[in-house]
Amino acid sequence: MFWLDGTLHATSRLPFDVADRGLLLGDGVFDTSLVLGGKMVWREAHVARLLEAATTLGFTLDPARVAEGIDAVLSGAQHGSLRITATRGSGPRGLAPPAEPKPSLLVTLAPLRPQALFAPLKLHLTDIRRNDTSPISRMKSLNYLDGVLASREALGAACDDALFLDTRGNVACTSVGNVFVLIGDTLATPPMADGVVPGIVRRVLLDTCDDLGLEGVERSLSLADLERADEVFVTNSLRLVASVNAIGRKACASGAQVEALSAHVARLVRAETGVDPRQLAH
């Protein structure tokens, strides 16, 4: 299902302005979320992040318009992956943005890939660096080619995802998720200053991990930290929690704590939607 600027469409062939800056310059942002039982998981947090990212880029989205698009594609839906794409809209040739942008908003719903939920990952360490000096490293912008190229590298190396370091050599993220390490009772993840998107599941875990007797901290991590960690895992909104079983040829330890964290996140999702994502994953 596809909703574009107020109109619902059944196919992806939509009327689209070829002068749109999202198409020509990647001038826009997006958000992806999990839909279970017809409900968008952590909807308020996802929408707030999207609105903040657009504001950072210098254009404003109408929250009511965003809600209209979400509600339209969710009507009659059960499970799926919802994506909101917002561009600055069309403008004259060149890089300078229009003085009064008219943003374009696209909301789509794709079928859920349940096999991705909680599935373990093998990571490939890419030579491409996450540009922590750029504001767009801390948002889901339409400039995603570094992720595309790194993901292609990872698949070529028989891995599931790519691991990025930032320009200073700190661990940043994967191409589509946040990185966590468990060391004793400490749950650590890189800070946003290291070129990290403020992931929704990331925030949920940092806010609630004390329920499991863990201390959540944001601090810079090195590759050595990942190697000595008790467990390493990745979070994002469609995988939720994914244990990392290897980085390249180096195996990573796995254990009961990631299982406990996965169960914890699944309980939170079920409380919000009435659906246990672990049952869909099997």
C-alpha cells in the first residue's frame, strides 16, 4: 500500500515530481518501523524522530499529515514494515534549497519478513568510515549510498551486515542498526557523537535494561571492546535484537543475556500490540 501526499495508491507507480530534491539530491529523511496486529510499534517515538530530523535539515513536517498517511496504510493491515519518506519537495536547479519548501510525504507498507526477527548476524568490517562530523550521520537521511556499498561488500564476504567505524576509529554502527556490547552487568553502546542514529530499540533498551539488572551506558567503543565483550548484538526496528555470532572470521561469544534482552523487548512489543514477535520468528 502506498500513500503519497494525501492519496492512497495500490501500486508503486505513482505520479511524482521529477524535480523533487529527494530524488535529485537525497534531500530528505525516512523512518522504518515494525507493524504488528495493525499497530505501528513505538509509533510516537518514530514520528518524533522523523519530525526532528526534518527540522534539522531545515524543513517542517505537519504531524497531522504524517498521522493521516500512517493511518491510511494501516487500515485493514495486520503485520508489515512501514516506511515514511519525507523530502524537501521540488526546487530550482542547484544545491541551494527553496526559500519556502513544500515537503513531499510518502508512506508505504510492505510485507513483514518474520525470519529477520531476532535472527543472528555475521558482520563484515568495512573500510568505509562513518562520517561523525556530519549531522546526517545522526539521522536516517536519504543519502544512504555508504550503507548500500558497505552492504554489498558484506554480502560479497558471505556476511549479513557491515560494521562501520567512525573517522577516529571508534565503533559506530552497522549499515542498518545500533551496536551493543555486554561486559559483565554493563550494557554499552556508542554515543550519537560517534556517528550514530538514535535508534528506537536502542533508546528502549537504555531506558529499561535496569529491569534486567543491567546498567546501560553510552560510551565510545573500540574493536578490542567488541572482541573482549561477553556478548555483542545489534538492534533495529525490524530485527529488534540480533545476536552477533562473528565479525569477519572472528567468532563472537554468545550467551543467555542477549536471549534475556530479546525476551524483554518481545514482552514490551507484545504489551503494545498484543502480538508476540518471537512467535512470528519461528
